[in-house]
Amino acid sequence: MFKDAPPREHPEYTHLRFMAAGSPSWWKKNRHKVLAVAGLLTGIWLAGHHHDTPQTCQPTGSSSVAR
């Protein structure tokens, strides 16, 4: 019923030249690695600075209990 027409050039757009995409920069190729290492180092640094829990909830030696 329907036949596909073969491709042909458009008469108004034959003068356009399209540029091929260039190769990505170093940052675009490696940014996921840089951000992963930075996040890992930040996590290690934070874990090293927050290893002690505050000692605020310890009971006192003498407590008075109303009986």
C-alpha cells in the first residue's frame, strides 16, 4: 500500500555543512572519577573527626530517688 521513498537531498539545505563533534575534554572524561575520590576523601576525613560520641547521658554517681 505505502512505499517508502528513497532518501534525497533537500534543495534548500544542501549548502549546510555540519561539524562532527570533537573529542570530550579531560574534565568531561574523568569528572566522575575526580568527584568520587573527592567524596571518598571527604567521608574519611569526616569519619576521622567524629569517631568519639559525646558523653552527655551518663548517670551521676549519687542520685536521689524519692521513695
